Amino acid sequence: MSWLKEIIGTEKAIIAMCHLAPLPGDPAYSTEQGMEYAIDRARTDLKALQNGGVDAVMFSNEYSLPYLTNVKTETVAAMARIIGELMSEIKIPFGVNVLWDARKSLDLAAATGAKFVREIFSGVYASDFGLWNTDCGETVRHQYAIGAQNVKLLFNIVPEASAYLASRSPADIARSTVFNCHPDALCVSGQIAGAATDTNILVEVKAAVPNTVILANTGCRKGTIKEQLAVADGAVVATTFKYDGIFENMVDERRVAEFMAVVREARE
């Protein structure tokens, strides 16, 4: 039995993204609408996701484009406020993702009681946001220093909008990451948010590390989720839950419910 069953309550778990509106300091932040708009939007999306039947939710600053790899304090503070305002309404296990900063993600998890964190914890990448270097040993030591050792770490080993700075296959990266870093899960992504995770890569990664939780991390859709869950242990889902399947839109409860009905069939 994987930790998904213990923490989230089911195998083949669907972790839904709750994308937060632009926050103070972000280029697209609206000072006229202010934080109240960001809170209200998050509340509306959270309600739709929970009513639609997802297994868990992950809060992320998805609209903080272009992303930073050393996130500002104001971003973490704003995310903490939003989650704090919604705490009494969160009925399912939740995680956090401060894009793209592993230490800040852990700080937010420790402050809010999040059960898991998704980030780029290991590897070196050339990305749209510049050279993306990591220090997994330092990050994990920080995790223990702030008392977040029980927070599950979801390693994104094929992150969006980037390429590993070595000629290594995802399967090879998975093997060495599991041996050296002891991740709780590995996330396999498409090229950008909403782009389908390659099922062939999922197969290769799962075969390489069969005892590690593998998650399809982007582009999961109602018509493909059965195929992906036949290989992966679960999925992180976002864009397909939005109205018309468009990244910028808010969550459509009907689309969530239809997707989760297919997931229940896959589990059976």
C-alpha cells in the first residue's frame, strides 16, 4: 500500500490544482481587486473541486507568471493568507506548491499544515526562467529544521518549460533520484501546463522505479486518464477541470464530476 492510501485515502489518487490569482508583487496583480478577489476566486474553485469529488487539492501560485526560482516573501505571505482564510472550508487533504521554489514551498507547508509539496527538488535544468539549479541535500535539511519532516515530497523530474542539462533519459533520472534523494513521489510532466504527459515515459519511469509512487503531472483528460492510471499511481490535474478546458478559466464543477466518474470506473 502506498502513502497515497494513508494520506489521501485512496490509491490512484487525483490531486486537483487550485490555481491562485496573481498575488501582490506579480506583474498581473490587480491592486484595484486586491487580495479579496484572490481569496474569493480560490474559494470558488475549491468549492467546485470538492463538490466534483477530487481526492486532494494542491494550492499553487500558478498565475505568478513569469515564475521566479527564488520567490519573494510577499508571495508566500499572500498564499498563507488565502489558505488560512479557506482553512475551515478545506474538507480534503491538501498540499502546496510555491512556483518554483522548493524551500519556500516547504515553509508554506509548515505554516499551513499541508500534507505534501510538489517542486523541483533535484537536478539542473535550462529553462524559460534561466538556469535552474537545485540543492536537494540543503532543501531536505531545511525541511527537517522547520519541523516539516512529515510533509511528503513530490519531485518533478521532467519539469515543464525546461530540459535536463545532461543527456539522461527520464528512467535514468528516476533511478538515481530515488537512490540519492528518497522522494515520496516522482511527477512526470508534459512540456507546459495542460500538455499531456507522455504515457510511454510513464511506463519507462514506473518500470525503472516500481516501488516509488509515480504521478502523471500535466495534461490529464477524461479521454486519457484511464490509460494513464493503468500505469501511474495517481495524477495531478488542473487545466481539464477549467471551463472549456482553458488554463486561464475558473473550475467547472461539471467537468470535475465527469472526470472523477471515469476515475472511479478505472479504480474498479
